[in-house]
Amino acid sequence: MVRNIYRSFWPAYRAINMIGSTSSPSQLVYELAVTPASVGIAFALAVLLGLIGGLLPALRATRVPIAVGLRSR
């Protein structure tokens, strides 16, 4: 019974073991490099998303009359 359970999980166990193994020749290694260009791109993307996320609700709110907007609270 226990052997059958172990065999059913063997492919997943093997895949997890290969990911954490240091002796695997196919292991990928990434180095984090924070450059001024990557900081600038991240900042520009944050500003763009902030503008889009703030402008769309603001434009929708400008179309509603003030009295209706205050009454709907």
C-alpha cells in the first residue's frame, strides 16, 4: 500500500528533487542586476499604470452631476 502511494508521487518527487539539486547540469542561475535603465523602465511603467488607473475613474466621475454623485453615497 505505501509502496503504491510512493510510486504514484515518484515523478513529482523526482522533479522537485531535480529543481533543488546542486548537481544537476541543467540548473539555471540568474544574476540580479539593478541598472539605471531598469529603474527608469520600472518607474515609467508605474507612472503609466497609475495614470491609467486614476484617469479612467476620474473621467467617469466628471460625467455625473454633482448632486447625483453626492446623493448616491
